[in-house]
Amino acid sequence: MSSANIVNIHKHFGGTEILKGINLNVAQGEVVCLLGPSGSGKSTLLRCINGLVMPDQGHVSVGGELIGRSVRKGKLHDLSGREASKQRERIGMVFQQFNLFPHLSSLDNLLLGPLTLKRQKPAALKKRAVELLGKVGLADRVNAFPAQLSGGQQQRVAIARALMMDPRLMLFDEPTSALDPELVGEVLDTMRTLAQEGMTMVVVTHEMNFARQVADRVVFMADGKVVEDSSPLSFFENPKSERARSFLRIA
């Protein structure tokens, strides 16, 4: 597991500034929940952290390593596509949509990336994949295809797939928003287990109880800025800004 440092991140899309100078530190083993209204820049910030989106200004580092860029002769240079892809392997990302390959079983969805990268012998990778599917409560669904799984089960396969790459940091972008309400709990329980095991996590979520119970810190964003950064107890019991108080009234 690794720490993450976000320094003065700005990002524009077209003529709109989405992120307006974000500064955030995530300690190793810490769980940080990003809360805020839609359009506040939370998902864009996650994509900057793992290098899917490059900031216009500022930088991100994970475990002391610059993301998406390197320093040569005192200047920042963008990494090549291959270098950036290799870097992203070490940062797990779980999206709203499960993005599983429909023609592959749960097991083969987990194996595809590591086998392509030839990280270990196939037998060792298969053993690891089966262990991870058991870890997320799917030991009996190893050979099931996505169409045979509920949404909650598919999302847990997606989490296990991210864990197959031994990530230093896990990012979750509203991982329960596409699920029926009765399936949300099983995914959140899996995330709680990861948090208890010391995984460094940044989670964009609208699940207020999860943030209250699991987060070490709550970061509230609005209009592309960090408005509050505090403990869950402080944020939920005594938010400092009217913007946060208004958000909590309707959350």
C-alpha cells in the first residue's frame, strides 16, 4: 500500500474549469471518502490520480512516484502510452459500471490482465484468482459468466479483478450507484473488509453511512474545490460550511 499526494490540480474540459487547485494527501492505509454534489469534480479527480486524465496544472504522486509524467533535465514530460499503462496497473480502479468481459467467466476476467502481462506462472495466478473470488464471497461463482451474476456479484468480481494486480492504492468511483438498493450492502461489506486490512482507498460515494463508519477522513468537494476536509464525526455532526450543511440536508 502507498500514500498519495495531490498538489494544486487544475483541469479544464473545453472552456470549463472542472478542478480548481485541489490539494489532498492520503496516508498509507487511510480511507478517504470524497463527497459532494454531482458535477463537483470528484470523478475527474479520481481519474487524475490514476493517470487516465492528465491535469493541466499541478501533479499527482503515489508512493513518491509521479503519475503520468517524469522529470527529465528539470522539466516534466508526459509518459509514453506503454509507460503510463504500466503505472496504472499498480492503481486499482473500480467504476460505476462493472466493465467485465461478457464472454469470460469470473475466473477468466481476473486472469486476463495478469496472464497478458506474464507476471507469474498460470497455475500461481489461477490459485490467486480463486482465493480473491473467495475473499469477495464468490467462491461458488468462479466459473459463472457475467450474465449469470447479479449486479452486486459483478461488482465484487470487478473489485477482485482490481486486486489481482496487487495495487498500491484502490480508487472507487461510486461503485454502488448502478446497483439495486438490496445489492448495495454486499459490495460495501467487501470494501469494509479491504479497509480493515489496511488498503489505501479513495472512494467517491453517496453512501453516507459507509463514509461515516469506514472513512478515516471525509473530503467534501463543490464547484471543483475542496470545501471541507475533516474526520467523519466532525463533518457529519458539525459541518463548517453552509454548502456542506445544505448537501447533508438533502443527502
